Amino acid sequence: MRNAPTMKDVARAAGVSVMTVSRAFRADASVGEDTRARIRAAADALGYVIHATASSLRSQRTGFVAVTIPSLNNANFADMVSALSDGLDSAGLQVLLGATRYLDAEEDRLIEHLLRRRPEAILLTGGHHSDRARGLLAQARIPVVETWDLPDDPIGHVVGFSNAAAIGLAVDHLVARGRRRIAFIGGETASVAGPVDRRGMDRRRGFREAMGRFRLPDDRLSRSDLPPTTMEAGAAAARTLLARWPDTDAIVGASDLIAFGAMTECQRMGRRVPDDIALAGFGAYDISRLSIPRLLSVDPHAAQIGSCAADLIAGLLRGTDSATGQTIRIVPTLAPGESA
């Protein structure tokens, strides 16, 4: 088995010193463009790839930002990470991604392992973290950005919004359309030891608060399933809910997947949408725009969260933004649909 080419091999092929090769890969201005091009051509011909770990030890920079999200197959988190990655790329930074699977213990484990790789900053989803996680992050002495929430006691910086207030937009719309017997699906888990969607719980709380503002009953609540939620779970929850409260005239889902599943189940049961029953979701997923009828949804502007976080992190690392805790508030909006 052949040994991997080294920097010394590249230097020999390009007819320069090892130090010149090292400077060329660091974009050192002391290396002319012709020499740099010759070195890179030699490296490409040999199949040489610079040893990033050794380079980071010398420069004290790793060039990546650690990111934790609850799920890899959630369209909102995918949109956020995509925008974040685009923004960081222009600053010469890359994303190192980990999924917590909605488990507090997994978030603790991921944070510890990510910090061992010495990221230049870390972005977290949500504002609830264990004491151990908060301690690790405080000791890391790097920028910490919490997203998708407005925590009462931020660790560092925040790019987020109130999930409770956001779901209130859907309730306000439904009540304005004359709906009074409104139900909510999602946001409740069977055990705190298992997966927990705290943002879904906040939306459930926001639903009840919004119903309370209108002095309407807020007890039409149904569990969807353990997170991450699915369309199938939304359909099953709708069946259970309508069996108990058959006069329900509107359903709000903690996510678009739940609401879409509930809507299709209502249609299977012969209920006309929105004439007999209205549906609303959260997330403004593609499915909400393509469904028939188009699903009313709350748009959290996931890509904006990512791009704002990228700008904030880049500014903090350049030293052009204040190192003291900043809060960037995202304003969710209602994405109109024919389902309500």
C-alpha cells in the first residue's frame, strides 16, 4: 500500500522549499501567484491534501463552526443549515453538523465531542440545555449562538423567536374567520426521559394562551407522537381527536407535517376543508404550498435564521461585532392558504 504524499513530496515536485509550500497553502502574501500555481499543480498531480489538524495546531484556527440540530430530515433545519453554510463559506468557515434526535443526553454528548475538535463557534437549536452542557460551553470561551427560541437566560447570543407567539398567529386567523371549537395536535410527550420537542411544547402553550385571550376553550389537545413528528402521526391524532370532539371546526398542528396528515384524514372522513373544518400548521414546508387545498402555515423564516447567525458568527470572529450577548429577533409571518 503506497504512503500518502507529503508536503515534502510536493516541495520536491514544485522545486521549492517545504516552508514555501506551507505558506502557499496558507495564502501567505509572500508567495507569488506563479509559484503558488506551480505548487498547487504539483499537489493536484500527486493527490496531496493538506493535513488540516496539523495546520490548525499551528494557526490556532480550525476553520469550522459546530452546529447541533434535533433532526436531519426536518426541512426547516435543512433550510437554516444551508443558509448558514452559505454565509459562513464566504467567511472561510465550514459547518460541522450533529443531530441530537431531540434527546437532552445526546445534546450533552455531542457538545462535548464537538468542543474537543476546537470549533471557532457553536450554534445550538433551542434555548434549553442541561447544566452540564451550559458548563462545557462556558468553559469553551467561544461564541455560542442559540437559535429557534428566545431563552430567558441566554448562554451567549440568540437568533430566534417566540414559538408561543408564532403559533398565536394561526389562532388569531382562525378566530377571525369565525372558528371557535379549535383543537391542537402535538407538543406533548409521554416521558421527559425520551425525545422532547420543546419548541412544539412552546407552540402548544402558545395555542392555549391565544385561546385564553379570546376566552375560548383550550382543552381540545391531542398528542401526535414522539418527535420527530410525521404525517402518519398527524392523521392518527386527528382520528382520535375527532372521535372525542366531533364538533371541532379547526385544527392547529405543531408542524406542517402534523397538519397535513390531519387534513388528509379529515378528507378521508368526508369532512370538507375548509367548509366543515379548517387546518393550520407551522413551518411553511413545501408540502404546505403544494397540498390541495394549500395549507395555511406559520413561516418561521428558517433561512433568515441561518443567514443572520452566519453574519453574527463571522462578525464575532472578526472582532467587528460586540462580544457581549446579542439577540437578533426573527419575526414569523402567516403564510396564507386555502385550508382556513
